[in-house]
Amino acid sequence: MRFGLVRLFLLSCVMLVTGTMLRGQDSTHRRGVKENKRLTVDTARDIVSADKLYPQTAPGMEQRGQDGRFIPLIAGYLITKGVQEAQKLINDRKSRYSSQDSYTVDNEYFYDQISAKNSFDPSGIIFKGFEIMRIEEKSKTEHDTVFFAKFILDTTGNKIEEIINNGIFRLRLDSLHISSTKVKMPKGGRLSMDFEINFASTYRSDNGQIFMNAPLGKFVYPLRNAPVHPADTGYARYYAEKCREKPALTGYCFTVPRSAGFYKNPDTKAVEPCWGPGLYAISVTVKETSKEKFVDKVLVLSSDPVLSVGGSSLQNKIGNTSPGAKKP
């Protein structure tokens, strides 16, 4: 009986201390508030069209020998470099994330029509970007968007040529808004948030092989020192600068392959081979914390052959990142 009273007394002391600590902190996330999460894809016609391309030359072997010019074959290097960038992922070996959210969308089409050419025909790309958001339901009629991030297809510089020449695309952050978090924030504290974006595709190859949710690429973007209280000094300026800067994400993605199929030719009335409008899915993981110690170092992925190209050379450069590895 005496032991039970002692244990009850100690438990009461712990609860009292814990309550005092929590009162000294401020949280922008209210418990009990119902939330909805959404991921929506933005589309538009003629994202990549001939009038947006710069003229290029593609000389054959004979032409190269005749004019004596040396044109380096950089396509392979660009793809390898892009894969290495796609391999960079935040290492959570030494960090404990306070909150993690996932957003997914599937059964989206990358092109606006089928193709009679091949499975990688870039004609008719409609993918423009996507948005993710968290919406608080304060009541049946009152809703508040407390988190919003929009990512867009990167068409700056020579990125359109890169889509056509190498069959890869990149993303930029277009706009961002945060007014509530899912973690306890110290008064005047700043938020750290990481985005991990994965693209996958389901399709049938020309030889009939089926690919289900085959990875196409990965993007990561770290957000640091973000204010979360609209009344904080510099809140409006911080997000205005992000929207104006439109920072590029680390990583890249292959354009979506078209699935082999058939269609009825309107001219010949015959059923002929075709390639579909490109089925794909997007999954986004958002990790947030109020701790400054959020990133350790990059982790070289080796779970998939497509994403492990160039991994050995990158490992030699940054060292072994596996748990228990000796420091150089």
C-alpha cells in the first residue's frame, strides 16, 4: 500500500513538471482540429512545343570527320550527374523527426494524347507541376489553409532542351505558405522542413513486360529557419522572397514512358499499335521539426539499380554513410 502511494506521488510530480514545461512553449498546431491533406496536379497544353526550342545540330559520324570539329558526348555525363543528384537524400541516422506527413496522387496522365511514334514521344506534355496543402476544418463551414506548397516544371535556361534531348525534367519551388505546424515550437522559434518527392510509372513495354510503380526519379528540398507565426517579424518577407526566388530542387526525373497498346486508325479504320498518354504517380513526404540539428549528410541510395548509377564514385567522394561506419 505504501509503495503504491509513493508511485502515485512520483507520477504526480512528473505530470506537474511536464505541464510547466509545455506552458513555456508555444504551438501553432491546435489539438483536436480536424485536417485534410491534398495533392493536386497542375496541367496545361503545349508545355513543351517546337516554337520554344532553340535550333540544334545533330551531325553524323561523316560530318564530324569532314569539318574536323570535336563535339564531346556529354549526354551520358549529364544523365549520370542527374542520377547522382537524385541520390541525395537527408540522412535521418542522427535525427529524430518530430512530424512526418505523406501526400500521394496516382492515375495521372503526363501527355494529352496517345502517340503513333514510340514510347518516349515527348509530344503533348501537359504536366505543369503540383500543389500540396493542409486544410484545418474549424467548423462545418469554416476552413483554413495552414500549409501550402506549389512545385512547377523547370523551363528556365536550357531545361526544355534537356527534356527533349535527355528525356529528363526538373522542378522548382513556386510558392509556399506556412501558418501552422504539427510540432511544439519554442516562442520565437523557427521551423525546419524537408520535402522528398518521388515519381513512379506503371506501363507495358514494347515486348510485353509489365512495370508496376517503377521509379522514375526523386527530388529533395530543405527548408530552413521558416517563421510560422504571421505576426512574427520578417514572416511576410521570408515567404515573399521564396516565391520570388523560386529555388530549384535537388534531383531530376525521367519523362514518363508511354505504355504499349493499340488504337483504331481513323484513316485506315484498322487497329494499329500505339503508345498511351503516360500513367504516373507522385508521392511526397514532408518532415518537419523545431530542432536546428536536422541534416547530417547525404545518403547514397542503393535500393534500385536506376538510382544507384554512379553511387560508388559518390560514396568514395563523401565516404561511407552507413551506420557504424568509421569516420575518415
